[in-house]
Amino acid sequence: MKNVTVVGAQWGDEGKGKIVDWLSYRADIVVRFQGGHNAGHTLVIDGTEYKLSLLPSGVVRPGKVSVIGNGVVVDPWHLLKEIEVVRAKGVEVSPENLVIAENCPLILPIHGALDRARESARGVTKIGTTGRGIGPAYEDKIARRAIRVCDLAEPGVLRAKLEGLLHYYNILLAELDADTFNSDALFHDIMAVAPQILPYVGVVWKRLEDAHKDGKLILFEGAQGAMLDIDHGTYPYVTSSNTIAANAATGAGIGAKLAGRVLGICKAYTTRVGAGPFPTEDTGEIGEKLGARGKEFGTNTGRKRRCGWLDAVLVRQAVKTGGIDGIALTKLDILDGFEELKICRAYKLGDQVIDYLPAGQEAQSMVEPIYDVCDGWEGSTQGVRSWADLPAAALKYIRRVEELIEAPVILLSTSPERDDTILMKDPFGD
């Protein structure tokens, strides 16, 4: 048995939450290793919907330990609110089953303020951030001025770091005609929340090492998707962290070998939130139909997602850069009833045919999809739990996807419900 790392293979919103929840019955520990509360994972269990942002998706399963790794940026106010919301739905959350890495950077109100002020100043060139301060918090981490979870236990250190941080931020906010912050007031707000956060804090890297020695299975949960990776995504229309599986080790504090197998999550079509290139986007009837049937609105922001046919070029690129061993294909049921389906197999760029997405912004905006056309199927695949019960045309579509992305589909999701899942190969197994 091996650990498993779950990552998105598109622009996020692929259904990672459901898949992590489904796989977590096998795992002892579920670890989030990057991102912040810009990630939205929706779980539907016995008709009850859970919307998670910071909490690992395994938190809804009794007896599992959920871990927020050091690669995550944590808004303490949002985290406490999220805990309160899931508790109201009967989910137990306590220091017994939730651990926060002591070296996680904190997201403070100043980060969100700067994030929103910058986006407003960009006008038509907006990147499309959620405005929740994730980018500025990661900037502070790299610039070595971040306030971290461990600082909540050291008020003197916190006060000194906060003074320096506000000197930097208030200058930027003033230049952007945004409200500045008072050091005393912000210090008071942070210290007020500290006693509620500190009981959850632990030495995560050591806890994971001890769990590994004890033979525990660990499931690592990524946020966003490969095409939003700060290095390998559609830069600059990306998130502020590395979303590919290689970051599981760094973001959790483990050796690279312990990240185990990599499972990529991929929708049977493609969606994207916010600005940036989208070669297979359909702004007409097809896109509207996919969006309506797939309920394509952001979990956190409510923003309408852009929709289009499956882009196998991007998924294949995610497979290669992310070391993906197998794919979980989600939302197959949304394609029910289409007369024909398209899969992008390559791009045309000028007079060239290419099999990858170039890094240049102008080149990315110019690529045109080259499609394979597949037959659709009649009837419904919604809720199907057996490979043998799928229509022949659906099976043919899946096989063509496997050929084009150069990775096997080992798990199939046919609805948001936990048990509407078909497993062809156990990612934990030998």
C-alpha cells in the first residue's frame, strides 16, 4: 500500500473534494498542502452538501485526522467560521482530528485589502483573483516578512513583525487610494483569535513522519489545478502557489518519496473561472448547456465558470509536468444526451500544429483547437456505479480520452454523491 496525492489536472473545479472524500475511507490522515481559502471543495453526502475551503475534505469522515500543511496560507477568522459551519451540520472538529502546521503563514485583513485594491487598479487587465489575500500572503512568505501561526504564541514577536508589515502595506494601500490599517487595532484582533487557533497547532512534519513509521496511510489533497500552477500554468493568470504533486512534499514537510502515487482529477469537459486563455471555450449554446447542466458556479465566489469541450492537450501536459499516474474522470453524466462530443487533441498556431500549450501570453491567446469528434450517447449515466452499465459510446469516449492524455482513467464519477463512483484500479494498492 502506498500514500496517494490528489491534484487537479485542469484549471481547478474538477471535483477533487468528492474524490478525496471518497478515497479517505482508506486513508488514516488527509493533508492539504497548498493554497488558501480561495479553494472551494463541495461534497455531497447522503443529500447533505458541505462546502469546504481550508478544511481538508477528509474532515467529514469520522476517525480520520485532517492536517493543514505548512504550504497552506491560513486566514484564522475564515477557518474558525468554516469549522462552525460544518459543526452545525454534525461534523466533529476538534484538536483530536484537526492539526494546523505551526509554520503556516497567516492571511490578515491587510492582505485582502491589498489584493482587492490591486485588482481594482488593474481595470480591464485584472488577473481574476478571489480578492481574499492569498497572493499577498505568499508574497510575504517569500519576502521573509510573513506572520506565521507560531507567532500567535509569542505576542512580543507578533507585535514587532506586525509593525514592520504595516509600515510596508500602508504605503502601498495609500498609493492605491485604499484605507490603511492601525497597528494596535490589528494586533488586538489577532490576539483575540489566537486562543481559538492555538489548540489546533502542531509539529506537522514530525507527526507525519511518526504516522509513516507506524504504517499509516496518508492522502495528500491539492487545491486549484495544474493549469493554475505558478510555474507551469497559464501565467500570469494563475494562483500564487505550486499546485502540482511535487509540492505535496514541500507543503507538508515530508520526503518526496512519501507523496506516493499521483491521482489527477479531470472533468469530462473543461471549465475555467476568471480571466486568462481558454482554447476550447465555447461562448455559445454548447458552453451555456454545459454550464447549466454542470451547475458551473464557483463554490466560494459564486462566479460563473467559462465552459468548453475537453482539452486533452492541457490534461496531457498536466500528466507530464505533474507525474500523474492515473486519472479520476468526473462529471461524465453532464455529457448525457449530446449527439456528438469533441476532444481537443492538438493546437494550430499559425501554420504549425503543436501538441502543447506554449508559455508566451500572445501565443497562448492565438492557439486554435484541433478536435476529434466522438459519438454521443442516449440515456443517462447519472448515478451509474458499474463499468458494465455504461453506454458503449461512453466507454469509447473514455478510451479515446485515455489515448489522448496518455494516462489511464482509473476512477469515474457519475454524480456529486459520494457513492456514485466507479473504481477500476485502487490508487492505494500495489
